[in-house]
Amino acid sequence: MIRSSVTISLVPEARGGPFVFWDDLAAGCRKAKELGFDAVEIFAPSVPAVDANALRRLVSETGMQVSAFGTGAGWLLHRLTLCSPETGRRAAAREFIRAMIDLAGQFHAPAIIGSMQGRHGVEVDKTTAFGYLTEALNDLGEHAGKYGVPLLLEPLNRYETNLVNTVEGGVRLLGLLSTRNVRLLTDLFHMNIEEEDVAAALRNGQGHISHVHFVDSNRRPAGCGHTDFAPIAAALRDIGYQGYLSAEALPYPDPDEAARRTITAFRKYFAG
């Protein structure tokens, strides 16, 4: 069964970014429950910023699940990436993600590596960068396996990374890993930029996709851009996708309306 999820950001510095609800985890969870979402995806500044006991009570109270935890604050707040030219910075990036895996694992949720994958450039050539990334994914993927969840790698558009931009590139990288516990998060916004055919790319990722960011072409909620969701829904059904469609979308025109538009689109294309 494909399930619905919506994002909640707890990072003030990310304001203006593609997250539907902001600041108040409890209020976001309750609103998501009221609208009929199955889960929430949490973007936190750090592990200590999340009261795990309070979140457990909230999950129990609302019946909501946690679909994933983002790690992008490691890049946004601290400029940490897994491909940094500095050994100490790479180690700090890995430890930031490892701690987030430990937090997410308490809720049987995966952690996401998106912006923290980094990029190659003048200081780190392409081969070296992919070597650093591969080594980190092997280590962190195995760590996530202790909780019975995968580690999620998100291909990003060319303006955010030059390492993994497409589903094909992601599948190719997964094939080079010694761990089998890293899977792909496919984001429909990034795919709109990088893929020739979004539905075909999803089919080519069969067996490797464990999470989908449900968003329109302009990063607004589904239904507010030009994405045709019918072939995407067909492709996900064809590959037997059973994960979450999580709204990592701009809060347009406001958080509540963005959430309502998302769940309406989800029910239209994916419910039943």
C-alpha cells in the first residue's frame, strides 16, 4: 500500500524552503492527522533538538507514523558533507548522519542523505569524491541496518550536486556498494529537472526505490504545477512501490492549504 506523508521543518534557518509545516512538531502532527495523512517526515537541526520521548507520546496519541528524518541541516547549518576535502569534516558529517540514523531508528524510520552527499570540484576530484561517498554509504548503510531500515540516498538536481542527479546514476552507485541497505529516495521536483521521462525513470528504478517526495514541477504542492501525476502513479504501481509519498513542498499558499492540496492529489491518484 502506498501511504501519505507530509514534511515538518524544525529549522528556522530553512525558512522559505520546501517544507509544508514549520516549527511546532506537535501542531504539525495533529494537523496532518486531522487532514488524513499517514505519517510525517521530520527535518530537524540536530538530534538533541528532538525530544524523542515527547515524539513517542505524540506518535502514540495521534496514531501517526514517522516516515523519515532528513539530515540536510548538517549541510545548511554546519556546511558538512561526506565529500569534504578535510578528513575531520568528513568524519563530522558521517557522525551527524549516524546520530540521525540512531534517532530515526527509534521510530523505525530511515534517514535521508541529500545535500550532505556533497559535490566534486577543485579541491576534490570526481573519482575521489565518489570514493568518499561510497565509503560513507557502506558504513552508514550497515549502521542503519541495525534498526531494520534502509539508508536513503536522494538524487538531486544539477544545481545542488554534481554527484548523483538521476535514478540511473543512483542505481549505478548502489551497484558499487558492498552494503545492500542503501536505497533511493526519488524526488519528483528534482526528477522534473533531470529525467527525460519521470515515469520511465521510476520504472528503471524498480527494486531500488524506498521513498518518494511528492511535489509538483515548481516545488509547490501537487496540483500547483505542470506535472502529470497519472503516469507517475501508474509507474509506481507497476513496480510494486509500497512506501510513502511525502510532501516536501513549499507551503504554498500557506501550510494548511498546501497540506490540503497534497492530500487531495494523493487521494485522486494513489488512494485505493
